[in-house]
Amino acid sequence: MGMVRLLLVVVIILSSALNVRAQRVAVSANLADIVNLGTLSGEISVATSRHISLNAGVRYNPWQYGSQEKGFVQNRKREASLGVRYWPWNIFSSWWFGMRTQVREYNLGGFFGQKFTEEGIAVGAEAAFGYSYMINSRFNVEFGAGVWSGHKWYTRYDCPRCGTIISEENSHGWFLFPGEVMVSLVYIF
């Protein structure tokens, strides 16, 4: 919950510092995250000019699926991100390009017969692009994708739920993953 409070404080400071007016703030929920084993997500965007917006987002997934006998599948995470987007045409409409930093605490395992789970913290930056389709003056649907790279500190266990450590505790390494896939519903204030 510390990350959520930090993001809330950042958003309040940004909102008050930027003297936010109508059509300058948007909130969104990524519907594609729900397909990812029920991950909940939210993001707030604040326009700083006609072409730039600042974003703060969170993701949360506390669930695991399966049983001890058949095995568990999990993509549990707590994540917070801060970023910026450039809108070539106009804020909250048409194409956008963005960068953001994010930190994720995760526990991932059991997919496709995988016999181990990885638990750790990943910190990095994501480059993304997308398109925001205007439904009306208040609602948009956004589509986007990105690439996430950074450093992770993790421990691997020999089964998805619990087990013997199979990697050194506090192993670490660089990573390059496909980033967030977005199909977001956006409300613009």
C-alpha cells in the first residue's frame, strides 16, 4: 500500500501545481489486465500542455488458481508507475508515444506445466506507443503496447506454491520483456 499512497501524493501535487482545468485530467482502467488472471489496474493522466501528459498508475493481482494436487498458476503482483506521454496531434486523442518507470513486486509461476515459481522485485523503464480513439468528449478507448527493460532481484522455488530454493537467494539480472498490452477505457474530466 505504500506505493499507492506515494502515487496518490504525486498526483495531488501535480494537480495542484498545474492548476488543472476542464479536459486536463483523465482516469483509465486497462481491460486487458483483467484477462491476465484478474489483474486490477488504474491510471490517472494530467495534461501539462497540448502535447504532453504525465501519468501515474497502479496494478494489483493477489490471486492464484489451482490446487496443491494439480498445481498452481499465479501472476501475483503489486506495481506502481510514473510516466510521460507525447501526443503529436492533441492531448487525449489520436496517436501517442510514452516512457515510464515502474517498480513491481511479483510472484510468477505454474504456466504451461512450469515446475517452478519466481518471486522478486523488478525495476525498470518501459517505452510504449498507442492510439486513443475518441467515443465522445468524455470517453475514449485506448490501445497500446510497449517494451519493458530493467533489473530484477529474485528467488526461484521448485514448485509454484512452495518448495526448495533452486536459485541463490537474492539472485539478480537484467531483463527485457514485452510491456503492457493496453485496451483501456478512459474517462476525461
